[in-house]
Amino acid sequence: MHWITRPGWPGNLIALAAGAITTLALAPFDLWPLALLSIALFYLGLRDLDPRQAARRGWCYGFGLFAAGTSWVYVSIHDYGAASPALAAFLTLGFVAGLGLLFALAAWLWVRWLRRSEAPLADALAFAALWLAQEAFRGWFLTGFPWLYAGYSQLEGPLAGLAPVGGVWLLSFVLALSAALLVNLARLRTRRAFLAVALVLLAAPWATGVALSGHAWTTAHGAPLKVAAMQGNVEQNLKWDPAQLNAQLALYRDLSFSAQPTDLIVWPETAVPVLKEQAAGYLGGMARFAGERQAALITGVPIRQANQRGEPRYYNAVSVVGDGSGDYLKQKLVPFGEYVPLQEVLRGLIAFFNLPMSDFARGAAGQALLQAKGYRIATYICYEVVYPEFAAGLAAQSDLLLTVSNDAWFGSSIGPLQHLQMAQMRALEAGRWMIRATNNGMTVLIDPFGRITAQLPQFERGVLYGEVQPMQQLTPYLQWRAWPLVILCLLLLAWALLAGRMAKTV
């Protein structure tokens, strides 16, 4: 135990391992109790450190978390970015080390300003507030990297029933609070009143989560829709090859022509790998086909539009033809994949910084939702589905959720399964059905409880058939978003800060 709390390399190594085991709490392993253990070790490891020591330990925890949980970054850079193994490893380690600084900052702030060792109950509450703050901050800072949130471990855990109430944020807050309270129970044994409060705070969220599991916050709206989602399984190195364009267009055309009669035909992200205006004839033919079947066809396709100065801008987009209408232009872009920060400096250094279609513009906020078969569809292109607040804003206007992606960039790593888990959480938070169509898996249908009802195997070509039910009404999370929890956390942090400063002046 003293190795964990004392400064030095043994405690730092334990912190690194504690960060790494979070990966085992998430998809595809789903050993959710390890999320509690990981946070508890992080909290305990900061108990007796000064701010500088805490920053080092926090960095070790963050490095372990992201080294284990985002190892798929190496696959993207090496396999598809044409970087050598050494360079890909160097860039991946640099990425992971940089993300680790976010936990270094959180640990420094905790020890410098917020830790209240003399008040274990208040200390646990403040720690949970800070934990949530760091998750929110890394989902926003420099466009954000909202990956590996602790709350995702509860998709199939006892707290899942709380997701429609407060989103993944509430799950993370409860996990952090529970971990800190468990660590502090021994210190509260001699303070019976505080111990009783701690036990209530520890048990109540878990009991509530179990009680709300399966509770329907939304109701059916209209008739179910039959869906045919296409998974082309196109190799990534062929995706943008001009010589393969006709073959790819024929692939999705033939899959659709041979599909069973359906209401929605869904193709994945950039299934049409050429500008929409250049594929006008092809899409016109598909529109006539869909119209004859009284179906809506939804596909990913790049779109070119002029900005206010008349300059052409390119967008990663989704478009509807047939019995529906609208274009959606992606708003949350992937750094280096869809745009290159500091591109004047980086472009041309290695092939990874010059990937095909890596100069997309950001779509405007406030776009109208896609319309298909008379229903409003909230659409998320690939990475967008991992942003909880962004996704909730669109879902609150919708009857149905749709996400399209091309996870071939991740290869056979755990990345696509983590991505799927986050999409499932969005459906659970919103209380809505979700269609997920991808190039090479996982193509699935997800019900309003976050459960997969139909799926295609990864790395296989095929058509996924099933039904989805448009929904109406809002879950508490869609109605209030994270604001109640944000206000609570701000109050807890302010309380800890003021109480700590008063204690130092007495």
C-alpha cells in the first residue's frame, strides 16, 4: 500500500498499470469493475504527494491509459500512412505522451488546490467533480479527443440505467465518486454520521441504475421502418484509387439492386468516393431506383460548395435520394485524417500528412436534419458519434439516429469495437434506434437501450436487414444535457477550493 501513496518510481509504475487496465474495462473486454479499480488506484496514489510529484504520477497514469487504449493509432499511421515502423511508433508515443499531460494537469490541480485529506467525504466528492472536469476538458481542448471515458465501461454494467438521465458523464462521475468513497471508507469508520452519508452516496447511484435499467423514456412514433445497410468491405488502399471508382460504384449499386424491398437503403461513409456533382448521373439513377421502391437511399459522398468569397470548399457529407431529402456536412473533423493542423508545415513531410481527402472543411452548425420516409434523422459521420453533447443536440431534434463510418483505418485493432461501444451509448442516452453502416464493420442496428439487434461480421461484404422504430419524446439527458451535473461539479470544486484556502489561513 505504501508504494502506491509514496513518491518514486514504484508508485509511478503502479499508476501507469492502473491507467492501462482501463482498456480492459471497455470494449471488447468489458470487465467493468476494472474501471473502479483503475480510478481508485489513481486517487489513492495522489494522497501523499506534493504538486510536482502528483503531476509526474498523473502523467504516468495518462500515458498508460492512452498507450493501451489507443494503440490503434499506430495501425493508422503505419499501415495506411506509409510511415516506417520506427516513425509510426515515435509519432504514436508522442501522441500518447501529449495526452498524458492532461492527467498530469488534473493531478497537479488536485494536489495543489483541491485535495482535502482532513475531510474524506468532501475529498471524494471533489475528486469526482475533477475527474468529470478532465474528461470534459479533453473532449473539448484542441477540438477534443473524447475517447476512453470511464463511463463507457457501464454500457452493460449496473449503472447503464443512468445513461438516459445524465449521459456518459453521469456514469463517469458515479464511478469516480464510488472509487474515492471505497478508498476512504476505512478513514470514515470513526465518524459514524459521515460514514452513513458515504454509504448512501455509494449505494444509491448503483441501486438507481439497476432500477432504471430497461426503463423506456421514449415512445414509438409511426410505423417501423425496414432497413438494408450495405457493407462493401472495400480495402482502404483501394478506396480512393481512381482506377477502382467504377468497381466501387457498381458494388453498391448491385448490392442495392439485389436487396430485399425495404424502406431505407443505407451506404457507409464515402461509399461514393467522388464528388457528388461528378456522380450526378449515377446518383440520379439510384434515386429513380429508390423512388420506384418507395425507399430512401442514404449515402456518404463528398460535396463541393463555394464559400462566401466564391472559393471551393470540400465536405465529408451524407446525402439522401429517393423518398427523402437533404445533405449533411460533417462538423467534427478528424485531425490529420480529414484536415491537417499547421498544414503549411506538415504537408509533404510524410505520406500520413497527405492522405486522400484530408482537406475537408467543417460543416456549419445548425444544419437541418436529413429527411427520409417522412422522419427526421440525426446523422453522425464517423468520429462525430463520440462527442456526447454534440450528438445529444442533434438527437433531441430527431426520430432516428444514423452513423456512417469507414473503420478500415483501424485495421483489426480494438479501435472499431471501442467506436461501436460509443455509438451504442449514444443510442442509450437518446432513447432512440440507431443505424450504423460501415465500410468493413461493425455494421449494426442498435435499439433505444443500447443493445445490438442485428449485425454483420467484420471484414465481410454483405447486406444487413432489420427494422428500426422511429421514436419521440426526450430522455432527461436530451432535455437537460449535462448542465445539472456541470453545475453540481462547479459547486463541489468551488467548495473544495474555498475550504482548502480557509484551512491554510487558519
